[in-house]
Amino acid sequence: MKRFIAIAVFAAAFAVPHAFAGEKGSFADIDTNSNGTLSLAEIRAAYRGVKPETFSTADVDANGELTQAEYDAWKTSKLMAEESKTAAPPKTDQ
């Protein structure tokens, strides 16, 4: 019985969809032009479905780019959690 429960819990963990699963990992991975900030295009390449309004809210200094600190704050915010409810599935490289 314990084995069945463990298998069920394990299977359930993988069955829960996450809109940003498959995201590129690090800030450096997403910063494709290596300028030290993330543009909306770079964010959308990694997190398909992010709305411009969401990006603008995360861009605290309103310079059109996310710094590492802004990106980190966005990733851990309720803003990203809300966005993930409506975001399209991530692009896959095939």
C-alpha cells in the first residue's frame, strides 16, 4: 500500500501542468544577446505567452529591459504565478 501511495504521489507531481515548464534556466541562458539585461523578446522566447503589461510591471525602472534583480523578483512573484494560469505552453526545440 505504501508503495502504491508513493507511486501515485510521484505520478501526480508530473501530471500537474505548468505553463513555464521547459523554460530556459538561467538569466544568462535567456540573455541571448549577452547585454546583461532581458528584453521582452528574450523573455517571450523563454516564457511564451508573457503579456507586455506583465513585462512592464516587472520592469521596475521602466527602461524596457529586465535586470537580473527585476527578473529574479518577477520569477518569484505572484505576477508570474498569475501569468502562468493563462500563458501558452512553452516552445520546444525540435
